[in-house]
Amino acid sequence: MSESKRLVWNEVAPEGAKALYGVHHYIMTGADLPEELIHLIFLRVSQINGCAHCIDLHTRDLLKTMPIEKVVLVPVWAEAPHLFPDRYRAALAWAEEVTLVSETHASDEAYAAVSAAFSPKELVDLTITIAAMNAFNRLGAPFRLPVKARA
């Protein structure tokens, strides 16, 4: 992969960044979802989209509330059903359906499963969470937002 310098998207378009960060603020303060689930969804969506910066950031956020043994298995959550509660499993499945919507078309089966696990408000908040992380990934990955250096 090329090491060419990319634009810093939020500096080039601060008003666009402000709008997107406004959605993030809603998710973190107004969504009817536990913070741990939000970070789990942020991480899984970022893994699917291959955004290194977001994977690093949300892994670190998730490690504050979830044991490392679970965090490392997030990419294969479906193969470790005993580690994730049913609601988390429904949310992860929906995150994959929505992130890969051009392939999945947000199937009726997936919608029925997530609708059974979440109230209407929670389902909308969950879908906003997924959509927002997809938007951040689609800025972070192409503009190669750097992973923060760690000592």
C-alpha cells in the first residue's frame, strides 16, 4: 500500500465533520443502547470495512468493559455463541446485514430476528449506530486516518 499523504477530511470540511460528529454525539448520549453494545457495533462494522484507525480506537474502547477473550473473537462472534448474549448476537447480525446491504438487501429474516430482540426505538438507534460507523469508516479508510502511535 502506498505511503502517500492523504487529506485530513475533518480539517478540509469542518462543517461536514461537525454534522457527522453530531450524529455520534446523539448515539453516545441519546440512543437507547448500552455503551458496550455501541462500541461492539462500532468495532464489528469497522472490521468489515477495514478501517484501521477505527478498529484500533473501538477495540480500546471495548476493552474498557469487555474481557480481551471476547474482544478478540468479535470477527467470529457467530462461532462463539456462548460468549455473546442473544441481544448482542442479534445486533451483530444486523450490523453485518446493514453494512453489507448491497449483498444482503437487509433480509426479512435478519429484520425479524433483530426486531424480536430490540424495541422499535432501540432498533432505529442501532441502525443509526451502524450507519454512522459506516460513514466514519468511509472517510477514515480512504483518507488513511492514522492509527495512533502507542509506546
